[in-house]
Amino acid sequence: MSRVLLLSISLFSFLLLGFTSMPTKVDEKESSIKTELQDDQSLIKWLSWEEVIELQKLEKRKILVDIYTDWCGWCKRMDKTTFSDDSIATYINKNYYAVKFNAEYKEPIKLGDKVYNFVKKANQKGRGHHELALALTMGRLSYPSTVFLNEETQVIQSIPGYKDPNDFEVIMTYFGKNHHLTTPWQKYQDNYKPLKKRE
């Protein structure tokens, strides 16, 4: 069995176990988050990992993870152009739980029985990466990267690099409505009808 396949199986297992075995605490904050998701569709509702875990217990959804760094110019451009597009924000809020995850986050994140930590780069002040970002991108860190997870928190696909609103819309709808399970990407892309007309 190849190392990549073993890594993929391990990642799927930790995500599935991690999201189902963390301690639960359903409270008013959780309900208000869900209400905000339904009421305000003009901006993407970025959530923490903890909030997503709690919301998955109320309503299973796919998860969209934006992996970025503070110094990444293309990440900022994607925030400004793609993620601020109203039709993209509305679609994401309706079909996904969205997590904005800094790949250089310094605090440990515990999922299941595994703790993921920040790994400092040798000879570089404060630079490095979080092990969870590396795991979600299957060892291929690139900024920005968008990772799509299914309702069972298994990685469907990690998409590296900046995507403009038109390109991103095709990708998010491909995974959002499970077209990836029945339709080859090229066929879907060739026949795609945009949610709205853009310049």
C-alpha cells in the first residue's frame, strides 16, 4: 500500500474520529451561530473548528476550509474578490460550514486522540506551519488552499492557489451538490451555468 494512500486513510480516520469524539457543549451561542447563518447571507460566516463540531451535531453539512497565512498576498486578494462576492458567500453559507484556518496558527488543536501542533521552521523567526494544515492538504502546503470536506468530515479535495469568483463558483458547486460523485470534472465545467453574470 502506498505511503500517500496510508496518509489519506489516516487523515480520513482522524477527522472522522476527531469530530465525533470531542467533548460536546450545546449552548445558546451555538443556536445564535446557526440563526446568523440562516439570517445574514451577505457575508461568509467563518467559524472556528469548535463551532463546526457543535453545529455538525445539529445539522450535517460539508465543510469548506480556507487555509491562509497573514503574509500571503494571494490569500488577501481571494478574500477581497472571491470570498466577498455575494453569490459565493450566499452559496457557501447555505451549503457549507466555513472555517478560515491560519496555517501558522501557534496553538495546539486536538482532534480525537491526536494533538496537532505548530512546527517552527529552522532558522526563520516565527515562521512554520501547523500540522493540521499539512494534514488537510495531504502534505502539499500552498497558500491559499481551499479544502472541501464531506458531511462525515473526510477530505474530498484540496484545491491549491488563488481562484477568482468565476472559477471558484464552479468548484464550490461541483462539491456542494455532490456532482463530483456522478459527473467528471471536465464535463461539469463545460456545461456549467453560472449563478450570476460577472464581468
